[in-house]
Amino acid sequence: MARLFDLHAIVSAVEEAFREKGLGRVQMPPKQYLFFEGGGDWRIMPAYIPSMRLAGVKTVGVNPQNPKRGLATVIALIELVDPDTGHPLAVMDGTLITAWRTGAAGAIAAKYMARSGSTVMGVIGAGVQGRMQVYFTVETVRTITRVKIFDVRREAAKSLAVFVEKELGIDASIVDEPLAAVKGVDILATCTPARSPIVRGDWIEEGLHINAIGADAPGKEELDPAILQKARIVVDDFVQASHSGEINVPLEEGYISERDIYAELGEVVAGLKPGRVDDREITIFDSTGLAIQDVAAARVVYEAALRTGLGTRMKLVMA
Ligand SMILES: NC(=O)C1=CN([C@@H]2O[C@H](COP(=O)(O)OP(=O)(O)OC[C@H]3O[C@@H](n4cnc5c(N)ncnc54)[C@H](O)[C@@H]3O)[C@@H](O)[C@H]2O)C=CC1
Ligand SMILES: CC(=O)C(=O)O
């Protein structure tokens, strides 16, 4: 999988998928959850994008206790199918695809919603998604020169700082408190499994764009609802975000109402609604993760595998 990685091809495929969603041309029922007694959950995520002749499903487990067992928090598997016949085309790892397509969604949101000329990025939660948010955003928004990193595990922050300096060639600073990752930044990515706000309302400065990535299940939240009350909020999918995104708790508790949600990202990408309209406004992209992102990114990898001969051909025996 890693040998087939192509950041810009993935961003472009995911952007096309968002555009199709904005134009109302995808089939994607909201993701379904099973909640395990041990604290983790498992999700099923199907999608069909007719104009891209693309269909498939991801199954994905999420358990923040996994790193203690030597496993990733997010573990996924993807099947692509031929939309003409329903025949499987490929079965592939979905763990890297999830990280890549989530990085791509954050980068696309930043492209449409962050201030132009943004130079400083902050990240809270320097795990798998935090790293990919930084990587994809830096490579897509070409003006970032510095990244500020906070993680409750200093070794995670250190590992990301080394990646940023060595692989991306820009400055990285590790900070000792979340406030310092928020102050003075243009783009903030929050990427933790938190169930109560980490970022406080009175820390927020004019013009900030936030990619709220970590909240992707009921009860999860990373931002003080006071931030949502004063921000332009764009979600990836209204139904999913209402049940499981950054807006789920503030909606449930009455801090915001459905009227406060400005748009879905696909509508912005499709040009139906403008993204940022004012350099001083605060904008939030609430990402829950969409199946259309998964199948779009998976197809980039599948086609690269066909081109390069990587992967294993399987004959499926069907009666
Ligand atoms: N929106 C989306 O499309 C997706 C969302 N996610 C969600 O993103 C979150 C992170 O996932 P991964 O990066 O894969 O997990 P991870 O376990 O690799 O990284 C999480 C990081 O957050 C840090 N952390 C935990 N609590 C913190 C706090 N209060 N302050 C600062 N750092 C803290 C941990 O030390 C760890 O380094 C999860 O909630 C996951 O469900 C995951 C994939 C896609
Ligand atoms: C983890 C998750 O929910 C997603 O991949 O969208």
C-alpha cells in the first residue's frame, strides 16, 4: 500500500468525490455503528459514485485503547466492487486509506476555508490522523512554514516534529499545553479521541480555521461549544455530523441548532456556497469521515496496483 501512495492523486480523487456529493450525485447511507462492551466500536460504510463508476464498502474498528496493545486505534478493510455486476474488484487494507483520505479532507477544507497565505498550523493529537492532517495540509496549502504540536504523550509530539522537520522541511515546535498550539496559528487540526472539550472558546483568535477531525462517534467532542456558536460551520455530511461529529454534543445540549450549520463541504467544493468570505471570521470543518472518501482514495491505490503489478490476483470461485 505504501509503495502505491500518491498524495496529490488522492487529494484530487477525494475532492472530486466531495464535489459529486455537493451536487447530490452519490449514494452513501450514514455509517452504521456496533458499540462493543470493551469500549471500542465497529462501523460499516458503503458508497457509490456513479459518475466515477466507483462503488465499495469499508469496515472500520475504532478503539483508543488499541495502542496499548500494539495496534492502531483505527483498523479498516476496504472492498471495491464493479458497479455493473457487484463483483469484487479488490480487497485491501483500509487503515492507511483512512489516514490518507482523512488527511485529504482536511487539506481540501483548508484550501477552501482557511485564510489565503496561511503560514502557521497547530495540531492537537499527534497520532496517525494528526500526522496525516499536517502532511496533507502542508503539501496542499503550500504556504505553511511552521507547525506547533501538542499531545498528552510527548513522544508522539516528538515523533511528529521529527517528521515535519526531516520529511516536510519546515519548522516544528512541541508545545506543553493545548493553548500554545492554538495561539498564533492560522489552521488548527484537532485529532484526539476526546469526549470533553480540549480547546477553550476564549483561546480563539480572529481568522482561525479549525479542522475538527477527532469527533466521529456519539459523545465525542474536542471544541468548547462557545467556539461553534461564533464560527461558520461546514460539515462533511449533515446526518453523520449531527449524530457523531463535533456538532453532535452541542446540538444535543442546545448550544447550537441545525440552522447554525452553514454547509456541507461538498457544496463549497462544487461552488454552490462560498467557503471563507471574510479574513476575520472563524471557520470550522467538522469531519466525521465519509465512505465516498474511502472508495475514491482506494481506487487511486487499486489503479496503481494494476499499473505496477503490485498486489495478489485472486480467483473467486462462485457457484
Ligand atoms: N474524521 C475522520 O474522518 C476520522 C476520525 N478519526 C478519529 O480521530 C481520532 C484520532 O485517531 P488516530 O489519530 O487514528 O488515533 P491515535 O491513537 O493514533 O492518535 C490519537 C492521539 O491523540 C492523543 N491524545 C489523546 N487525548 C489527548 C488530549 N486530551 N490532548 C492531546 N492529545 C491527546 C494521543 O496521545 C494520541 O497520540 C479518533 O477519535 C478517531 O476515531 C479517525 C479516522 C478518521
Ligand atoms: C474511523 C471512521 O469513522 C472513518 O473512517 O470514517
